[in-house]
Amino acid sequence: MSIRGFHSAVRPALLLLILSAASLPAAGPAIVLNVDATDVPRKVIRVHMEMPVQPGKLTLYYPKWIPGEHGPDGPIANLTGLVMKAGGKTIAWRRDLLDVYTFHVDVPEGANVLKVSFDYLEPAGPGGGPCTARGSATGKLAVIVWNQEVLYPAGWRADELLYKPTLQLPEGWQYGTPLAVEHASGNRIEFKPVSLERLVDSPVLSCEYFQAVDVTPPGEPIHHEIDLAGDSRAAVRMSPELRQHYTNLVAESGKLFGTRHYRDYHFLLTLSDHVAHFGLEHHESNDSRVPENGLTTGRVRMASLLPHEFVHSWNGKFRRPADLTTPDYEQPMKTDLLWVYEGLTDYLGPVLTVTQWVVDS
Ligand SMILES: [Zn+2]
């Protein structure tokens, strides 16, 4: 994560890090997830899910502890209109008395599928509070943050639950994401089945003026691109010089880390004065949001943002302090090694920031 004013002291590194469980195969129930974002310019996202169930008591969670945000800040207050159906009937659900992120339901005899629907309401503007709970959409663009659009059953790790996601975007909007696409037709995208862990770690950036810029260095086998969304066509226009700087960044990161630990990499960059401004790391992407002039007159202010979030793909995602690595989003994260997670990144990020300019001079 990177927000203005956040700095961590970097101490001599005692790196008690473990490998993320991102690559383990899913073994839990396969859940159908349909996200209708056609009304996102009006701040409404409609969610429909179908999950295999057995009769009896079932507990569902809305993601609470959000990776990279290091706190229990899932935007539960923005979830509304929750309806559950089984066996052709609407069934009652009950909110847990101690945890607002937990829902209890009794699946009736004879039912083997639970249908869940709800709306996610986007904040009206940039808003306050934690990162992704703040504004993520305007009339021209949206960041689809999957942890806001799912419930998941208790009793499974996030890497065991398999989701089959589809996404409908406003007509004519294009998109970028590290998710693998199974099929796309018109404004409807069907993604390949993916674990809940990888889904939550793979946002979708979409925009009427969407642009994808290839920043893969010559000879580099792994594809890297910057996906741009802005409130105007001018906002997403990247100069050849700037493109070269980011290509340098990718080249130098390869020399720094010695190998690649992802399938390909997407810098998801939002340029808007009407969304929250921050950066949030993911394994194969980062969700970074800056003012509309971020590629022009505001360039210097955001110069170190993408390098910081890019470093997090290695320090924070590929390698992570053990007690920040939780099996699902209900278990609390312990942050005693956050100084490694953020501090080392705050050291290596500026080092790579400088290489953007000097490597080709
Ligand atoms: Zn950070």
C-alpha cells in the first residue's frame, strides 16, 4: 500500500518471510459469480452468485481483512439488498450478533444450490476512510475490486474456493486485468475459473477511453503492460519518453530480483480527480490511482508510486511475513513485521524510481 505521508523506517533486514500460498490448487465448491457493472456510472454494481450447498446451517462471510490494506476495512456498509434463495424460495438470513461481516442461513431440506444476490453501492466521490472502500468509479471509468463483490462460505481457505466470474461492463468500455479470459462477447467477459485468493488479488480496470501500453523490455519473455483509465482521452495519452522510462523500470527490476514470479504483469493506473488516490499492490498487478494530470503536469508527484507498488509484487505478495498471510479474509492479520513489508519496499521503490531516468542515459 502507498498513501501520501506513509513512511516506514527501514531497519537491518531480519526477513522472516514465507512463500505465499497463491499457487495451491482449489478443492472447495465451485461458485458462479455474475457481476453486472453496467450501471457503475450511477454507482451501482449488481451481484448474483450461485453456490453448491447441503441442507442445514451455513455461514457466509463478506471479506473483512483486505490484503495490502492490513486492516479489517472491507466496505460492509456499502453492501445492500441482500437476498438469498434456495429450493425456489426466498429464505431468511441472520446477521451475526458480534460480527457484521458474518451471515447465517439455514439451507432447507432438498436444496443443493444457494442463490445470493446483493448490490454494492459505490461511494459518491473520493470519500474518506480506507483505500478501496473509497470512490472507485466515475461516469467514464471503474475499478472492479472483487472482494467488494463476493460472499464466501466458512470452512474453506481462500485458495480452496473456486469462482467462475463473469463481468458485464457499460457498453463500449474496454478493460485490463491479470485475470485469464475464457470468452468475451460484446460488453460481457467470462473469466477462467479462479481461486477466491487469486480473484481478490486481480482487480479489473475499465474505461471508455481505455489504453494499454506495452512496457515489456526487448528480449524479456514475460509480458508487462500499463493499463490506463482516465476521465478524458487526453488523460490516458502516454508520451513515448514516459513509456521508455517505465520500460526501463521493468528492465531494471529484472536485474534487481533476478527472476520473474508472475505470469505477466499489469500496472492498472487510474487518472481521475473524482476517485480516491492511493496505490494497492497485487501479485500480478497494482491498483494505482492519481489525479487526471498524472501523466503530464502531475507526473513528478506520482513518480515513485508505480515503482513502489511494483516492488510489492515481490516484497509483500510473492514473499510475505507469516502472520500477515491468513487463510481467509475473516482471520485477523498480525502486523508486527509490517516494517519489512512496507519498509523494505519504501527503500527499493525509490531505487527503481531513479533507474527510470538514468538507465538509458
Ligand atoms: Zn506499500
